[in-house]
Amino acid sequence: MLISEVFYSLQSEGAFVGRPCVFIRTSGCNLRCIWCDTPYTSWSPQGETRTLDQLMADTERWREVRHVTITGGEPMLQKDVAPLVDALRERGHFVAIETAGTIYHDEVRPDFFSLSPKLRNSYPSGEDDRELRIHRSNNTFDQLRRFIDSGVDYQFKFVVQGDDDTEEILSVINRFRIDKEKVFLVPEGTSVEPLKSRAQVVSDICKREGLAYSARLQIDLWGNRRGT
């Protein structure tokens, strides 16, 4: 597997926010979100190839930490993600996968899927038509039903720039009959000021539509840097 980083921190978004968590960040993504906060795993993937045994050894020192999150990039691109999930669960961890929900494999069975479908606000702009084509062709919601019906618990996280995103979010919720208790709205931003500027708008949407607000704890505590 191509791995960008392995680190111990706090879960920063969604249902398990604030909990100690080991993160395994894979590198490589089939999308090109314009606001991507980890371009070193997407637009310009970087990392080292690690075997399953090496990853288990890398995380051995944190074997007593219950939560492990496999994130990216897009973890579902990695061919060995299923045996990694199985090995971590066998060691006693609660394993979550953070994914855009565009790729599904029956054999990947974590304890929890954190699904983050990418809205229209994610589309690349500018002169690089190749990156736009990559994003447009891969950014479909066709696989979301398979995640929902898999029997694995899940949440949905939507990255929100403004009130204009509301209609699209509600469309996805209604199309897939998603329980609103499982939906979190996250303001877009990689520094404190943009997050603050969008916080009120996003919180207003949450109150109006009966959805949960999720801050970005990692930005508040450490800023936008690796290993957090």
C-alpha cells in the first residue's frame, strides 16, 4: 500500500470527534477536489510503499488505542485495505474508513464507514481540463447505496462552503433515504479564519434542516499540518 503517514492524534470530525485515534493515511485518490486539504495524497500523491506486516508493526505501539481510522487520499483504491482492516480488527481495534464513497468492495468490512460525497463545490476550476475530467468522471454517487446496505455502521459528512450547497445536500439525503441523525455538515476551510467565516452559515443550515454541525478540531488545535 502507498502510505503517506501513520500517526496518533484525536478524531477531529463527525460522530467520534475528540476521541484518541490512530490514523493510517493512504496516498492516491481518484478525485481532484479544488479545496483538498491533503494534496500530497491526491493531486500529487507522495508516500512509501508499506506491506501489511510493516503497517501492523508501525502501529503496534498504539495497540491499546481503540480507534483506528484508515484515511487518505482514497483508501478504497488500495488493494490491501481489506486484509489491513481485518488484521486491525483482530487485534482489537474499532476500525473506521474515511472515503468519498465512489469505490465499494464487498470484502472491505470495517466497523464504520465515514462517507464524504463531494458536492459541486469540490470541482476543479481553471485551465487544467485533465484534472477536471478526472474529477467529473469519478465523482459519482452510484456506489453510495452499496455502502448504506452493507450492514456496516456509517455517517455522512458534507463539506459546505455556503447556503447554496443546501439543495444538493438535501437531494442526496432524500435520494438515498439517509437518516439525518447520521449526517454532519463541515465548514470548508484549512485555516481558522475561513472556518469562522463559514461557521455561522453552516450552523444555520444545520438548525434549519435538522442536521449536525461538525467543527474541524484539528485546525483549531494545530492548524493545517501533517500528523494531526
